Amino acid sequence: MQKKLVEVCYTPGGYDYYKGNFEIVVVIDVLRATSAICSAIHNGVKSLIPVSTIEEAKAYQDKGYLVGAERQGQIVSGFDFGNSPYSYMKPEIKGKDIVLSTTNGTRAINIAKDAETVVIGALSNLDYLINWLKDQDKNVLCLCSGWKDKFNLEDSICGGAIAEGLLKTGKFISNEDASVAAKYLYLAAKDNYFGFLKSSSHRRRLKKLNLNEDIKFCLTPNQMEVIPILKGDRLVKLDT
């Protein structure tokens, strides 16, 4: 059986180098968009509509949608919430269609939207996602959202975790140094994500905003068995 590829792309700006060669794209934004999306779908939100700009988010809000909008780690004034995972656990939003726009994550989702399959990855759904990917027999690209098209540690570690999980099956190979580096970052961090990421730029950014509870949630692996998948313009729960 021919082995499939798994690679890690560190930023949306690098996506064009990989585009078209991977049937499955896993979008990752650990702090905090994809962690929030997993939380929302796990807690019964019907769908999430990811939009890249505040203008798009406002247009949906004008139509009556609940909208989460975040820039620079903070809720954008005038919107219902930001991208804290805890915002999407409230019982009053269960069964709703919600719009989300974030600094990095929703942009990455929309950049990848023409791929055959786009799913959402985070540390919170890590093992469940890896187990599903193992059975798909398709090439997998882990697309890290990064921070404003720059490398970040937490997304790269999560991408490395997915890559390592697939490589261990013997069904996958990686050819790129970026993937090798991501795998070794994960192996160095896996026993203590909190300690390893203590000095990371986005963790420090969120800490200054008093978002420590969000950080703890997002860096705690395997809290939920859910895979959000992009269907048309909406993220919904994948039936596995």
C-alpha cells in the first residue's frame, strides 16, 4: 500500500506551496480560535460560519446572527463575544448558527476552504482527530494559523503532534523539514505544554489580558471527542 503524506505548514502565507496536494487540511489555532470552535460544536452549537473580516461579521450581525469577533486577543467592540472557548459553552447558544471572525484562525480556514476536506484541530480534540485521520487513507496537511502570518509555537506543536500520531502508524511519511521540526517540538513539549509554552509570544499576550483560564483550557489535551468539519461555508459536527 502506498504511504500517504502528512506535512505541517507553519502559516497561512505558506499554504500555496502545499495547495492541491492534500485531500485533507487540518486548520489549527490552539490559542484560541480552533479550541473555541471545538468547544462550540461539542457543546451543541449547530454551526459556525467563519469569516475573515470585521465587515463580513458586521453584515451577518445586521441580519440577526450572533457574532463572535476577536482582534489582538480582545473582543471587538459591538459584538456578542470573542473567541474564548468558555463563551461557546453557554446553554443559550445551543442549536444556534453563530458567526466567528478572529485575527488568525478564521482567515486560515477560508484560505483552505477549496480543499477536498477541511477539519478543525486543537489540543482539546487531539487524539480523537488523529484516530479519525488514521482511517481516511488520504494526504493530510496541518495548516497552522500562526500569528499574523508569522510562526508560533503552540500551533506548530499541535501540528507536530498530529504528524507524529500519523507517522507512528507506518501508513504516512513526511518529506519536509518543517514537519520534522514540528514533530520534535511536540516531543519536547508533550509532557508539559504549560511549561514549554510559558515564554511563547501569544501565551504572554493573552496573559497580559488576564486570560489565564482560556490558556489552561486550550493547552489541556483530549477534553472532547468532536471534529468540526467545513460544509459549504459552515463548520458543523462530523458524524464519525
